[in-house]
Amino acid sequence: MPVEWSVKMTTKQKAVEIISKMPDNATVGDIMLQLYVQLKVERGVRQLDQGCGMSHAAMKKRLAKWLA
């Protein structure tokens, strides 16, 4: 359920948007998980934008070593 924002929003606005899209019976744990996932997605996108990524081929090669 990660959300992308096209305009700059405050952290609070982002949290409110995520929570508002969740079902009424969502638990605090559900909410915390979604906020955590969004944080990780944003952090990953920011790292990729900064060039801290790995090509698909390089990742496949690394995984092959781990799974061998």
C-alpha cells in the first residue's frame, strides 16, 4: 500500500493519508506496519535517486552466490 506523492507533503500529512486509506478495523500494529513500509520505500527511492543502486544483472549474480 505504499503511496507516492507528487507534491511536498509534511510527514504528518503523509501519515494521515496512509491511515485514512486503511480499513476502519485496522489495528495500531497494522497502521505502524504501513507507516514503516512507506518509510522504507521512500528511503529506497531516495537512495536510487542518489545512484546507490544495483543493476538487475548484478543483483542476480549476487543472489546466485547466496543461493548456491
